[in-house]
Amino acid sequence: MSGRTLGYGDLTATDAARLPSKDPDRSTTIRLTADSSGYVHGIDGASFPDTSPITVSEGERLRLKVVNDTMMFHPIHLHGHTFQMVGAGSARKDTVNVLPMSSVEVDIAADNPGQWMLHCHNTYHLETGMATVFSYRA
Ligand SMILES: [Cu+2]
């Protein structure tokens, strides 16, 4: 077996897909968590629906850091938007795999008002609480 694994750092958004250049208006961090059993998942130590929403205002550019405090992979998916990777390449995506005990940063253009789910796409992590709401202020 030879070759190497493609990483996010290898991916660059095309001009048509890239977010317009803009500094973030605000930054926030969420931590992906699990209880000591490893079978109850959450965000910042709480399980949905008890997680705190990520609140944004329309037109805002949010830099979101997602820190994985667990030993599992978490493909984090945001509804209603595509974000742009920061630091490792510049791919435009709606799901990013956050590796165990590591983090990713993404920029999100808040351009689609509503109440959108942000969650782990591993269904058993979602069903035990690794979800929150990406919530536009009224
Ligand atoms: Cu997960």
C-alpha cells in the first residue's frame, strides 16, 4: 500500500465557492463532550435539548472553533449553511470531521435566518445529545 491520505489542508475552495473575504465579526468555541461512560454525548458538557444555542445575527461572520474533548471522531454538520475551513486549506463544506482530541476552525456567513441544527452526524452521538441550535436573533 502506498500513497497518502487526503487532508483538509489539501483542499482549496474555487473562486466561485469561496466565501467573500471578510474578517470575522465574532468568534466562539464549542467543545464536543462525552460522559465517563462514553455513551452519552453532548456539547460543552450538556446534552440536547439542554445545550446552549449558538446565537448569531443576520449578516454576521462567525468564526466557530470546534474542540473535540473525546477519543472519538465527530463529523459535525450544520444545516442551512456551508462554512469555510480556516487554517487547514479553505474548503467550503457543510460537515467537518473533528478528530479525537483535536479542533477545527470554520468561518460561517450568517446569511440564512432561521433556527438550524448543528450536530454530530454519527447518529448514536446525535441521539444521545451531541446537538445544538444555530440560532438567529429575532
Ligand atoms: Cu460524534
